[in-house]
Amino acid sequence: MPKETKIVIVGAGASGIAAASRLLKRRVSDFVILEANDRIGGRINTKDFGANVVDLGAHYVCGEFGNVVFDLASKHDLLSSESVLLNFTNCKPYEFATVNGEIMPAEESCAAVMIYFHNLDKIKRKLKKDYKEVTGSYGDYLIK
């Protein structure tokens, strides 16, 4: 790191890259990004999976206003509206695989998503009510 560096950005995830991008837009280049991993991206981690790819990290952008990740991803047309996910007349956005790697039929995948979204509000209300008593993961809570 050069001695004259005045700015240190910790992490090369979405926020770190966004911070660097904003500095560069303001013609500030005396910064360094420190990253603990051997790759950039933070929680965003896309891996090859057969002839396709699978996202192992972040896969959902929450919030469209004032969200740096949303702004960056939108510029590259990487996002679709949540309305696509909630349109159950066309189940194409949903493709699930079993633990054995077999692709589930579209009707079953769509039904699973419909059940999930149908119960999501109910689950959120209950979770807020008894949050202090919850142990384990979100999945464990859903199973209970």
C-alpha cells in the first residue's frame, strides 16, 4: 500500500466496489481495497454447475430505492421485478432440483413457491410475535 494512500476500503463485496466506484467518479484514486478472500464479490458468489451456474451467496436484492446493489445491478439488466416472481400464471421463473439433482416438474415447483408466498405474511407476523423464543435457522422455524 503506498504511503500516500488516504482511504482504505475494507472488503471487495458490493459495498466496497460501490464505494470505490463513487470515489473514482469524483476523481479520487488514492485508495486501496483490502479483501480477505481470493476473489471479489463478497456474499455474491456464482459458481459453474454443469452447463449452468449456481449462486451460492446473495441472490435477492432487497429494496429498490437508495440501494447501491440495486443501482449497480440494474445498470447491467441483472434484475427482474418481484412481480415476475409473483406471477403464478407462468411458472417458467421457477425451476427446482431435488437433492439428487433431478429437475422437479414445473407444476410442482410453481406449487411450492405459491405455498411459500401464500404463507409468508402469516409466518412473518408469527415470527415477530415470538421472535425471542426462536432458536436455529429460518428453515428450522418453517419446519416447526
